Amino acid sequence: MAAIGNGQEMPLPLSAQRRRNLPAGAALSWLGAGWRDLWRNPGPSLLYGLAVFAVSAAIVWGLFRLGLDYILFPALAGFMVMGPLLAIGLYQKSRAIEQGEPVSLSRMIFVKAASGGQVWYTGAILSLLMLVWMRAAVIIYALFFGLRPFPGLHEVAAMLFGTPIGWAMLLVGTVVGGLFAAFSFAISAFAIPMLLDERVDAFTAMGTSISMVWRNLPVMIAWGAIVLALFLVSVATGLLGLIVVFPLLGHATWHSYRALR
């Protein structure tokens, strides 16, 4: 707050209100708070994580069954886009703990957001963004390898890492994928928690999320790195790690929102 001539205080500009100047290490405190929420009445959180694992495993199985394994990697990246929406029940649990309310799996599944249907409108936008990314990944593959059929996961490593064209595609794909990831992270990092907690519309929530991320870059870069690292750990365990990692990140995301909002 800033003083004005008549002795009253003038509110800080909105841009200043959204800048918390938190150190990058604050991201670890969010993770710690998420860990505590996870193990406070852990049953609902672990069942939530188990459900996310089951759905994810079914999707991966379906991709192989339908011969769509060539979109497996873009689909895994797309999971990062949809994750904030899928975690809304975990935000609900952390909010309930914060407010001293009872926690139950049914309340985590049947969430009543303050913004009403705006949550699902935001989810539709995130779904569209994921589909655009998956289509972009297929186009990038076609630009470098033409209409050559996808060789299968057992041969793709040699094709990508053993040829100059493969390295070029990896470079372009990483840059394009990074842009998609940065944008989706910025619009969704705080939008879904905000829609749960406040009566705002989808575009206000997404715009505010972008502003909060941009004005707190050091800690948000650290947080994004933690999220990516834990997601890669989950992938390395055949997605089994999602049973614990997903609820952990969901609860921690709520605390990141509360810290910066």
C-alpha cells in the first residue's frame, strides 16, 4: 500500500500485487505443503491418483491397440496440459483442509467450483490446445520424414538419434513443444485453482494466471522444473508413480496458488 495526501493508503497497482518476489526455493516449500496434505487423510488422495493412473494406462493401451503408438510421446506431453484440470479434486481437498472442512472422496470428485461451469469451459480450451499440439507433432514428423510410416517404438530411438534428420527433427520438435508447454503452463498453472476458489470467468482466470507466472518467473521456473522432473519419474515407472506423484503435485499446486494469489 502507498500513502496519499489525505493520510489514506492507495492500493498497489495490480501488477505489483501479483509480484511476490519469492525465491526459487519457495517451490520446495509448496512441495512440502503438498506432501503434508497428501498424507493427511491419504485414502482419498491415493484413490484419486490410482484413478488417474488407471485412465492413463488405459489410454496408452488403447493407442497401441489401435496402432496409434506414433502419438504416444505427444500424448504424454499433452497430459501435462490437462493435468491442472484433472487435479481439481485435489485442490478441493487442500482447500477443505485449509478451511477446516471435512475431506471425502465424493467431495473431491463432485467439485462445486465458485465459478460454476467456467471450469469446464477452460477445460475445453485446454483440450483444444492439447489436440493442436498433437497435430503439430504429427506435422513436424511428416515435414522431416515425409510419408514414411512410423517405425515403432523399438526403432524410433535409432531413427531419431542416429541420423542428421532425426537430430534436426528433435531440435525443431523441442523448440515447438517448449513453446506449447510454456504457454499451456502459463494459462493453466493458476487458472483452475482460481476458478475453484473465486467467482471469475475463464478468460479472466487464464489471463491472471499468465500475469502471475510472468511476474514471478524465478519461482515458477523452479516449480515447472519440479513438475516436469516428477512427471518423468512417473513415466519411468510405467506411470505407476502417478498414484503418488499426481496427488502430491495437485496439493502442492494449490499451495503455489495461495502463495502467489
